[in-house]
Amino acid sequence: MEKRIIHIDMDAFYAQVEQYDNPELRGKPVIVGGRSFNRGVVATASYEARKYGVHSAMPTKTAHKLCPDGIFVHPRFERYKEISGQVRDIFLSYTDLIEPLSLDEAYLDITELVSKERSSRSIALAIQSEIFEKTGLTSSSGISYNKYLAKIASGMNKPKATTVIDYNNVLEILHELPIGKFPGVGKVTEEKMIGMGIKTGKDLYDISKNDLILKFGKRGESLYNKARGIGTNELTVERERKSVGKETTFNYDRNDDSEILGVLEELSAKVSSRLLDKSLAGKVVTVKIKTGDFESHSKQMMTMDPVYTAKDIYHYAYNLYHEVKEEDVPIRLIGVTVSALETRLYRNMTIYDFIM
Ligand code: TTP
Ligand code: MG
């Protein structure tokens, strides 16, 4: 069966996070990596710095030479992980069929979400704009009928792009693609291929399967397929979820209990509907807040019985909120999570349904 796979990849991920967190870096050549002049290596560079030829894995020393006015920043992995988690939660609100490849990229199988009214492109755009709304960061996506084509597509028009590869344009795109842009063709293979006169997808396409197997061993067949748009569409999906949570970041600090509790009630309802979807219930409720100066605090509580209704989750969240929120300390973020999950045997029914 034909599938719709999206590959999403954040634009200049580490550098964009640094620019988002430090507005004075926006629009400037930012180079994230080891700052040691002699031993440092560039992790990534903002698009402004890329204009000078700076790129990932380049020695910091070379980057200094190419871009003397570059702003060199040390990576903050915890922060990148945090944002990666936020992006993951957005993905999960669309589908469970997610295969993360690294902190900043993942495959999503959205086959089931596509309909006459909702194209795969519009789903990708919706996910990207939600990522932008919630994290302030731009991403690029590629859509196709298998994984490696989706990945090629997401890299084609970066940054801020949404690109589709389909049966009608696949060969044209692959023929023109530089050989090094084929997933799985690393630096070493790329050089070997260029040495053999294989510079583009078309050059690869023109070689027989036997010749490829002779020259590249086991990988020959996969290369033969890659030149033709043939590849797997099966995602290696993550393990079961261990918790379901939702959070909201306010656009200004808030201190009004009734206002915040209104949001907490909405978040509880969202967590509930996700648990209902999955026939799950959980025995631990956690409320997390972040104060105006970004201190995180959380409190959790075991429930009497596994909870999943909005009313029950909010009941615990309400009490936890009053334990964790300090008077006169405004907050920036509030979240509620249900964990220690178990499967409910009777889908969407409570014990009361049986009594009545
Ligand atoms: P990439 O997605 O390869 O690169 P990018 O997000 O910086 O830029 P773009 O996708 O727009 O081309 O990698 C994601 C992050 O992984 C990157 O921000 C930094 C880190 N990284 C390294 O630390 N070393 C590397 O060699 C590469 C390629 C990435
Ligand atoms: Mg990226």
C-alpha cells in the first residue's frame, strides 16, 4: 500500500536555538561548537554564517578564518534536548508513528491522517507552523512515499521549506541530485564515486545492478534501488509512551490563580482525551510550573485509582498547583502529566457505566 511519510528537520538547529534565546544574535553569523581555537570543531552554523562557507564538522580554526566576525557560541545540549522534547510532543499530537533520527529530525507516517480534504502537504505545513508557534523555530519538511525520498525532499529547499517528491517528479529530482546528497552516501563513498565518474543520480542510474554489486558489494543493490526511488516505508517506531503530558507557555508572566487554573483545566482535558484515545490511565499526576525567571518546579501525587477523565486529572492537578505555586511569584509555563500508565480493558468506559 502507498504510504505518506514526512521527514522533518529543524533549520540550523543549535544555531537557531541560540538566536532565539539571545535576540541580539538574530540575523548574525552564529557558529556553535567547540570554542577551543586549536581543537574545536563546528557543530553547526547559522544560515548567515554558512554564506561564508562555514559548515558542520569544520575545525573552529578554519571557521575563524572564513568568518572572522562570526559569533562563536558553546553548545547547550540540555536546552536543545528540551526543545526536541517539545517538538516530539507536537508530533505525538498528530501520530504515534514517529521514528526519531536525532534531536532535530524525525520521520512521521501520516498515511492515516491524509484525506480528500487534508493533503499531506497541508499536514506538514500545520506541523511546521505549530513548531514555530510553540518553540519559535523554523523547520523544513519533505513528503514522499518512502523514507529516504522524504529525507532528500526535506533537504532540497532548506530553510523553512515544504517539498514533495512523488512518482511524477521522482526520477527528474534523483537524476539531478549530487551523489553526496543520497542518504547513506557518506564522505568516503562520495569521493570514491566521484573518482569513478558517478557525480549525480543520473550517473548512478546508468550503472547496471551487477556492476554496482561488483564495485560496492552488499550496498550495490541498495544503491541501485536508491537511484530509482525504491526504498523502505516502514518506520522503526519508538517504544511505548511512559507518560502523557501537555504544557502551555504564556506569552507573558501570569499570577492570577483563576486564570492559570482555567488553563490547567484545559490542559487536563487535553491529557484526558489523549489517554482516552489510547485506552490508557495513569496512577501518577504531575504539575510542573516555570517561574518568570525560568526556575522549574514540579510536584506529583499517586492517585487512588488510575485516572483518565478530565475531571479526575484536574482534581489532582488543582491540588498540586496550590502546593507548587508560590504566592506573588508569576509563572511562565504550566504543564500537567499523567504517568505510571496502564491499559484500560474497557475502552472509554468507567465503572459507573456498568452500574447504570
Ligand atoms: P543537521 O540537521 O544536520 O544540521 P542543522 O540543523 O544545523 O542545519 P540544517 O538541517 O538546516 O542543514 O544537524 C542537527 C544538529 O546536530 C545541528 O544543529 C548540530 C548537530 N550536529 C553536530 O553537532 N555535528 C555535525 O557534524 C552535524 C551534521 C550536526
Ligand atoms: Mg537540521
